[in-house]
Amino acid sequence: MAKRNIVVEALKQTPVEEQYVEFVERKGLGHPDYIADSIAERYSVALCHEYMNSFGRVLHHNVDKVLVVGGQANPKYGGGEVITPIYVLISGRVTSEVRVNGETRIIPVGRIAIESAKRWIKESFRFLDPEQHIIIDFRIGRGSVDLVGVFDKSIEEIPRANDTSFGVSFAPLDTLEKLVYKTERMLNSKDFKEKYPEVGEDVKVMGVRIGKKISLTIAAAMVARLVPDKDHYISVKEEVADKVADMAVKMTDMPVEVFINTADDMKRGIVYLTVTGTSAEQGDDGETGRGNRVNGLITPSRPMSLEATAGKNPVSHVGKLYNVVAKRIADRISAEVRGVKEAYVKLLSQIGKPIDNPYISNIQLVLERGVRLTNGLKNEVQQIADEELDKILNLLDECMKCEVELF
């Protein structure tokens, strides 16, 4: 293989954590955008297993266009009901017909779409019933393939990029980024739900740091059937705020202010109650790619890709693969290369070219004070990038096992 085009440069900029203002957001498990991402990805995984089991290889598909249309509900203290179900539309393109030795085999792509979506919902929610509260539909472009033609090519051949696109990531996470991420993960953890079952799965965390002060604004859907009255609701809000503040104290010396459900208006009886634990029941819509990036966050203070990682095929779609590899390269540089304060990695593909050899890999480093970008440091960084790109084919197996965090 030709030598890769890996360009390493030093960035002369103020590290994000030293800038005066920083925003960070995470959309949690039950957020409509997270739901759309998850349904898209689980459908891709299910298709991968179907193709692999039937034909010994993953065939072309991209199902990264899922839309969640909010329903209508009438939550009230102690109960409530879903009046209009949430509508989920799964869209994309898949290989639905395979010709083998002159015979055509049909893949049940519609059934797989619906079954995989329902399975994920059952695994992820306690009060959202995929049979009662959601209508799952699909509009999928279908294609065919002749496996004789496919297998004429060497099975060892490196897959070719199916798009001209780029992947972006960075490392390390700074204090605010870690705090926002861990806040949502704590509120949606099994232990927290056992102690505070009133908190639904739809948790969104917006963090802002102004100077040396952090504010966290948390939207936490409450499950109405477990909240008998206003006093109980207020009590849960206060306990959630206390738990987040306790965690924050262990993570940073900066003062952290925590706000919960700031749209509440107790005098008018407006509170964030839900029947199912997600705002999708009350008109909040979602779409694949509008949520978290590959590091689990939305970080406007950092470079980000607009590509949706969820639902893209893990064989040749650089919109998925390059974001994951970029993150792994950045993580390793941050952990292994001395003198690097921040690492930014951007990988650009050309359609039709081998996925393990990007058109350019641009690695930008914010160095510690007094550290220079020497040839030795460049070589160390380039070697890490080479090693991670050498392993890009491993991502197929990892994605099929749901071992890769994508959003």
C-alpha cells in the first residue's frame, strides 16, 4: 500500500478550557433524536447479521434516515394516557434481493426494520410500549445484487469508500464535557432509576462554563404515574439537583449551579410530566444525525462533523467509519504523546478509494507551553494514525456487536 497522506501541524490557539465561554450538550437515551439514531443503528446491525448469516458477508445498505414524529399525551399526577401515538418512519436504501446461482432470494427488510426497532424500545424504556404508544413505518429504497459478481472480486480486497466525506473528532474531553456526559449517564443508570424511578429516560443536559463557573440546565422528563402530586414532583427535582451537584463536586473545583426543568410554572400548573418517560409523546420530534456526535456530545466550541454515524453501513461508509477512527486516533494521541494538550483529527475520503487510505488525514495539535512540533513528535503521531487506520476493518465486527459508541 502507498504511504498514507498524514499531515500533522501545530495549532496556535487558546485551548477550549482556557477560553472564557464554552457550551456543551448531551441528548440522553429517551430524547427523540437519540431514539432516531438508535433505531437507525439497530436496524443496520440487524441487517448486518441477516446478510452475514445468509450470505457470509454484509451487503450494501444505508438506513440513516429515521424520523420520529411526536405524538400527543395527557399526563397528570398519578397517571395519564397517550392520545396519539408517536410515529416513527424508517427510511434509507437496502439490498433486499440477492441472486445466488440463478435463484432470487428475498430479504424481509421491512419485517427486520420493525422488529429491530421494537426490540430496542423494549430494552431501553420502562414505560414506553412499542405496541401501544408507537406506530413504526418504513419507506425503504430496495436494491438487488448478484453474489456471483460480488465474489468474483477477492474477498480480501479493502472496501472502497462509498462517499466523499470526512470524519472529525478530538481529545481529550475537558471538565465541562466530562461533566455533561457523566450527568446524563448517571441519571439514566440502573442504580439511579432504582432510587428515583420517577425520572424518565428523556434527559437532556446543557452545560455552559463562563470563566470559572459552570451551569448545568437539565430537562428531565418525569413519569406521571409515579408522581402523585406537586410536592412529590418538587421533591424529586430537588433530589436530582442534589445528586448532580454531589457528583460535580468530585469532578471539579469550579462552582457548579444545577437547574432542573426550568420551563416549569408551578402557579399555572405547568410541569414536565410524561406518561412514557419521553417528550416524543407530546409533539417533540427527532431525526437521525441531529443528536450527539461520536464522542456522545454536541460541542460547538470544537470542530464537528454533520454526518450521522447511526444507520450507515459499517463496511464502506466513511460517514460512520472515519468519525470512529478519528476519535480513536485523537484518544491515543492524547493519552500517549507527551506535550499534547488537545488533538484534533480530520479524515477525508474520496469515493471509490480504499477506506484504509484517506485522501488526507489532518491532525492538528495544541501543544503544551514550551513544546515544539519536532519531527520525532510528528512521527509518533503519524504512527498512531497508521496503526488505527490499519485496524479499520475491525470496526465491522465491533459495530455488529454494538461495541462502538456512535452517539
